[in-house]
Amino acid sequence: MKFALLSLALILSAAAAGDLTSSGGDAFPSRWNGTDAETILLSQLPTGSAYSSQKFADNDSTLLDSGIADDFQFSVSTTINKIRWWGQYWNPGPGPFNCDAQIYIYADDGSGSAPTLPEHSSALMYFHLPAGSYTETADGGNFVYEYIFPSWVIFDPGVTYWIEIRKVLPFSTGGQWGLVASTPVSMSQSVQGIIGFGTSPYWTPLTDIGSNPVDVAFQLIWDDSVELSRNTWASIKSIF
């Protein structure tokens, strides 16, 4: 049976306090400033509420594991070494919680509106982010996150990719976490999948409370200071 994600969101949001919900409170504009060493190659800034994108790390809620994926494309071959994204805690919040995170990068499924399936196992690239390997900093009413990739990540021109970012957070101690929405939508709107909802297909278009399509907030970055640090360390090691 196929369900509308908006209807499910409304049902869950009406649950008693402490029950799982699919979205958090309103987000706030970012106050975060990058550095002069950064070249922002793709940018979607926070403008709306947060939506669940979380692998629950406790057994009682794994059926509500969720993920949000957003599409992007470059017109020329593009290399990044850093990513930044925005998230928010709720139920009860406010965070932060030092825990693992996950980044998946998928190909498009050919429709232009969803990543390949099955979720996770079909990913082109997967990055496991151990607790402490990325930064988490308060940014207004949100948190801003930064992660330096262990090596260059290269995207081919004219190819539609989808990126999914989620936290591995136990509901029993950390509550809920999700990615902050961004508008206007670029390319196709974001999609969300929640295992326990049994939606078909798994990826469902993400909309706000007013049924408006939304993307999520993230930036793909080339940071010269990262490469300078790596090259300096490589030179030091070569001396010994």
C-alpha cells in the first residue's frame, strides 16, 4: 500500500510528547561563516523545519530508521574534500550528542526523482563517520556540521547524484535528529524513506506541512587549507 508522507507526518506529529515524530521545530537562518580557503561548489542553506534522517541505535525503534536524500549535479568534473550540513534535535532535544554519522552517495534510479534501490546497499560511496571525526557547532537554533573526507571525492559532469546524511543516535538517550530543510528546491525535491512505514516505493517526495516540496541544507566544498595540511604532513613524514 502506498502512503503519502505528509499524512504520516501529520499523524505522527499528533502523537503524545515523547513519541517518535517525523519532523522537528522551525529552523533558523545560518550565522555560520566559512573561511577564505574554502570554495563553495554547491550550497543549499537552511530555511525551514528539520526532518528525520536517523539510524536509531536502540533496538526498540529500529523500524523507524529514516533517511533523507537530496540530488545534485555538476556541469564539469568536480572534486571536493569537505562537506557541511545543518541539523536539529527534537523530542526532547536540544543536543548536541557525540555519536557516529553516515553519508551515502547514490546514482539516480533513472527517473530523475529518486536514488537507486535498495537503500544503502546500492550506494556508489559510503562514509562511516565515527563520533568525533566531524565537528558539531551550535548555529542559531540549529547545529552546523563539517566533515573532511579521507581522500578526494570526484563527481563526473552531467551525472545526477543523491546524497543521504544521517546520525546514528539512540532515541532512548538522544531523542531525534534530522536534516534542516532548504528552499527553493534545486533539481528534484528531496526524498525520505522510513522503514517502518512500509511505503512503496521506499523513497517518498519530501514536503513541508503546507505540502510544498523541500530540499535539505548542505554544502559541498573544496578547502585549500585541508590540502595544505595534508601536503605538509606528507612532507614531514617523507623526511623520516
